[in-house]
Amino acid sequence: MNDELYGLSGGSFEMGSIIRKYTRQEINAEEQALLDSWKAKSEENRMLFEELVHGDSLPVELANYHQMEVRKEAAGEMMMEMTFPAEGNIRSMPWNWKRMAAAAAIVLFVITGALLLFINKDQKAKITTQNVSKRSTKDKAPGRDGATLTLASGEQIVLDSTANGFVIEQGETAIVKKDGMLSYSPKKGGEEGKVLYNTLSTPRGRQFQLLLPDGSKLWLNAASSVKYPTVFAGKERVIEINGEAYFEVPPLTRKGGKERVPFIVKTSDMEVEVLGTEFNVKAYKDETNVSATLLEGKVEVKTGSSQALLTPGKQAIVGQTESTNKITVIENADTEEAIAWKNGLIAANKATIKEALMQISRWYDVDLQFKNEIKEEEIRIRVPRTASLSGVLKIFELSSRLRFEMQGNKLIVWQQ
């Protein structure tokens, strides 16, 4: 085997295993070092890694790979020849075949049972993706920036169709839309008057950013809303959210004094109070729990008569169906999973299958229908939110026993 291409004596088989572990976030330090060394061997290796892991090519290549018809004595022999090209032939392989060979190595660890099916010498073997689901020819694009702004008067403005630079005034505050963000700026020389409230809401398949008048920045996930004043004039900065949002809150002191003004996020089941910090709040009404995950600073979480102080890396969870209003604190929370959506990823490390599918429903604006009982087991997924729905579903199928079928805007899900 040509080690110049694969850079390891184990070849694409070993590297395919390591890349798959990377995508499932199961890679250890030694394997990460081997992966880094392999990528550094050549620009070709690095480009192949980027295309397989961060683009849509892996599910496509896997599908193409499995649709090929070949004539071999055994499926095992065919897989081995595809994965380990003969010496001297590997450098002449076209780029798409190199991608396919690397994808094939990953397939060996994803699709079980394929190598156990031996085929007679005179038979033609057709490799498929283990009954990949039927889908309509119409794919769904991923979500994008977009939201609806509801003014204090009740007037609604669809921000998807408003141009950059759009300006409107609310009391003594100017509101400007630019590049997927709505910014609130107090007018120079303006006096604090009546406090007006606006609401920014995103439907499924949309996300948006908000810069509040105190300089706090907010990322609003799909199917979410936030209600806030156009100016913070009191002793507290209070906003209300439904759904999910990530916050970067700067410290603020009252005019003419040193007293700090707390920033309070309210949901229907929980209240989070901070002075200056970065955190994520998830409060979808169709999910079992409400959570607050802290990345920097300190926050105090309250519900009913219970309260908990969080330091970085901790997560507070409140059950929406519980009458006790108990707060459960996770000491070493998966902060990467909690804010993956804000960083452009559909990711699940410890989430259940249904929790992961809810991300799909909100981002791709599809209705879920379960054909049979889905076991409440954890799934590991890491896919860019820029991928098409079909590409994401292929990754789900390769990572679990889930199967899918699209009927209009309905995504039918079952487990084999």
C-alpha cells in the first residue's frame, strides 16, 4: 500500500476507523495525534478529511459506494479490494475514487453484517445501504436567518424580507437590521420615557441574532421567541424567552453609582439571574426539561422555592412536568453539545434519539411522525446545519437503526 497517500501502515482501514471515531466524538488522545499526523502528511489528506467530516460528501459517497454493482466471489473480497487498492494503482485513482475508498473504510465500521454475505462466483452482488429509506425526490434545504419582530403596537415586521439597513424607532431607541442581526441603540440625547416591549420570534427553519440596548448579545434558535424592553431603565434587566437562546451579557452598573444591574432571563418554569456571563437557556414547551448551561461567569437559577448557583461547565435542569420544582445540577455538563446549534452544528453526544430528532424538526421545518416505538437510547451525531435534510438523514441512518420516509412535510420515522 502506498503510505504517501494514507500516511499510516494501517492504511485507509485504520484511518477510516479513526475518522469515524472523530465524527462520533469517541476519539482518544493517541488517535487524535495519529489523525493530526495523517492530515499533516499532505494537502490531499487534509482536503479529504475536511470534505468527509465537514461537508455533505460523506453521506453522498457512502450512498454512491453502496449503489455500485460488482462481480466478485465474495462481498468480503470486494470490500477489501475497494478499501485496499493494489500497490501502484492507488496514485492513479481519480479524486472521487479516493473519497470513495476512505468512505468505504468508514462503512466497514458503520454497516454491520455486509461482510458476512458471501456471494457465488457467477452471481452479481448489488450493495445497498441496508434498506435506505424511501424519500420523495424533493429535498429540503436547511434553515436560514429570519424572524418576525412584533412592536409594542402589535405591528409585525417579517425580517426575512426587509433589506439591510432597515431602521425603525421605538420610543427613544433606534432599531437597525443588518446581516441577520437586529440591533437596539438608544438615541443620543434621548430621555428615558415609557418602557416599550418588543418580541422577536423565529419559526421552525429560522434563526436570528439580537443586540439589546445594554450591549447584551443573543442568538435565537429556531422555533423560539424573546420578549424584551426597548430600553433597560430599572434596577433589573429582565427578558422572557420560549425555546432556546444563547447569551453574552456584559456587566452593567446603575448611572451615578457602583451598584450592578442584574440580567434576568425568565422562562415558564425557571429564572436565571446573572451579572455578566455567557450561557445557554433551553426552554421548549414540547420537551421534558428546561435547562441553563453556563460557559463563563456565574449564574443563579431559581424555580419556585429552589435555587442553585452555577459555575462554568455546570448545567441546571428543571423538569417541566414535575410539581416539586426541583433543580438538578450536572457538574460536568456537555457544554459543546449545549451550544452546538449556535456554532452551526446539529450535534448530539448524550442526547436521546427523540431529542436529536427534535433538532431536525425545528431546523428543517418538518413534522415528525413515529411509525413504531423508538427506544430511548443515546445517539452520537455531528453534522453541519448547512447540510440538506437528505444528507443529515443518511448520517442518522448510518449511526443508528433509524429509517425515514418523507411524505409532504411529514417525516415518518421508524426503528428497525
